[in-house]
Amino acid sequence: MTDKHKIILNPTSGRGAGGRSRPAIERQLRDLGVSFDLVLTERPWHAAELAEQAAAEGYDVVVAASGDGTSNEVLNGVMRANLAKGPEARQTAMGVLAVGRGNDFAYGVDVPVGVAAGCRVLAQGRRSRIDVGRAVGGLFPEGRLFGNGVGIGFDAIVSFEAVKLKPLRGFASYTLAALKTIFLYDHAPRVQLDYNGQSEAQPALMVSVMNGRRLGGGFMMAPEGRRDDGVFDVCIAGDATKAHILALLPRFMQGTQAGDPVIRYARTSRLVVTALEGSLPAHIDGETLCVDGHELTLDLMPQALEMICGPEAAR
């Protein structure tokens, strides 16, 4: 039996690239013999509502055709519907077509950027279970799920600033935003980190809690991260000078930052971050989690979602 796909396309993703990709998506999927219906999002959180409805209606695969923000919404909608069905019912899988701005979630599940390559991945239907994170706090006291990562501090400000750079897309916007953020956010707030039965207080310029490997279209926050290992890879950056931060940027692009004296890593399935001095700006899969939060709790649900993944060579 052929799987039935619901394609949820955000027409504004990638500065309008999502909308322009619609004819190519429909043509490619028809040529590949994929059974599908396509619907456009109209407002924030609409993708989550559409995804939940599609999963409840019995679609086999719900696909986010977009960037990271809409992919996050689709993940939340599919997970909500699957949890409502119960573990004995047939669960809906998720897919992604990378036609947005950052496409970091797609990278983490080995789906290449572009319509043709992404549609081939959907047609091949290679399924793999992935871990799903849950963040509680900030704008989401009831919790919001994520597939790729939560950034607290420096990388959250980078995400906020990248959105403002209207003429630029993708990695270029994040790189320029990172350079700008060095001068906006160079004082590490003091935070408390509770994980693995221990509590630590320290200045932290950045705390990146990763289920995937990459943020910002090209910054390898967790080079050794795996999407199905049951733990977050947590990158913690201590206090650093502007010059030191600038020198670190190319190392994050190459994924070689682990040897730097201000960088350390931890692995855990649960982390609580509390601001002792200052506040916590944070993003969740590139979307605002909070601007001035006080406490964030992050938990991991191991292998909670079936995902249509590409071959690892797609990385």
C-alpha cells in the first residue's frame, strides 16, 4: 500500500522560496509516484494545527516543506496527535523538504537542501526513529517540543538578529548576525546548570542543548551528536573576550571548538538552566523561546518519533 503524505508548505519560508517551490514540489512528487495532498500555512502555529489534524485523519506521513520554524511546528502537531492516539495505534511519521532558511533540522535527519533531492528521500521512505526534546519555560510554560536544538545566550541572540537581516538568507545571514552579536552580547550571565545529579554555577556566554548537530545553517554545535542516542549534547561556553569569540567562529564552522579552554561538553537527558544574574534569551529550533527568561527545563524523549530520513551521505 502506498503511503499517503500531507505536505504542509510555508509560502513565506526562505524569504518566499517556499512559495516559489510549490510547482516543483508537486511535479516531482507526481513524477515519483508519491501520493500526497498539499496545503499552505497562513499564520504562526498554523502548521502545528494542520499537522495534528492530518495525523488524526490517518495520513501516514506529514511533511514540513519549509525551514526550521515550520518543521518545529509540524513536529509538535504530529507528536500531539500520536500521543493522543496511544502507543497501540498506528503512528504518523514526519518528513521534511528543506526549502527554508536554516534547514538545520533537515541536515540532522540527512535530508539534502532542495526540492528534487528532498522529494527523492520522501519517495524512498527510509524510516528511522529520532529522539524528541521538550523545553518548559519562557513563552511556553506548558512546554514546546523540538527536534534539533535549544540555544541559550549568545546563539539565541544570533538567531534573533539573523531574522532582522531581510536581504540575506541562510548561512550568510547567521554569519553576519554572529559578527554583530559579538558586540551586542559579550557579557556572560551567571547561570546554574543542574544535570546528571550535579549542580554547577558559572558564567555562561552560551548553552546549546542539541539533539541534532548544527545551528545557523553551518555552525557545528554538536559535531558528535546523534539524533537517536537518548541524550542531548550540551555545548557550554564560558566567559570570553570579543577577540576570543571572533576566533571561535571559524572553529564552530569546522566543528573543532571542543579543544578550546572556554568550551566544554556534557551529555544528559535532562537539564535545568537557571539565571542567577541577568536573564536567559533562548530560541527553540530557531524560534523564540524567551527573550529574558529565568529558568528553562529541557528533557529528552528517546526515539519518540518516526522520521523519513535520507542516507547519511546526504550530510
